[in-house]
Amino acid sequence: MAKAYWIAFYQEIKDPEKMAAYSAIGGPAIIAGGGRFIVRGQAAVAYEAGKIERTTVIEFDSLEQAVATHDSPAYQEALAALGDGAVREIRICEGS
């Protein structure tokens, strides 16, 4: 079974307090779902249309595990805490 990678690209963090509340709830929810943080922080370099903003890469044992974690009540609570505090894009991709 291929591993899966949950990748978050932040275009803008509008409210650092909401971001901190999200992180306090979301990090433990992701770890409880089997996620392992591979990258967490500001990009060192960005090319083409990329932005030097926060990027997160989380590894899961499977696509199903990553999606289940995203859709879990614990992670949904984290999303509610974030609200409009950030503009971001989440992608979940299977590894090769």
C-alpha cells in the first residue's frame, strides 16, 4: 500500500492567534490519526508562483488514513478554531 502525503500550502496567515489555536488542536488530531510531520515551517525558497509562506508535509501510511484524519471530529474542531485565520490549500497525494 502506498503512503500518502498531506501537504498544506499557506498563502497568508491573517490571524496568528487563530493559527495558534488551530495548531494546538490540529497537531494532536493529526498525530492521533497516524500522521507524521515531515516538514513544518516557512519555505526556504519558492519558485514560479510559489510563496515563501508556511508549508506543512505530513506522511500517513495510506490515503484512507489521511482522509479519515482530515474528516475526523478532532480535526474538524481544529478547522473551526482556524476559521478565517489563514488562506491555504490542502492536497493529499499518494506516494509512488
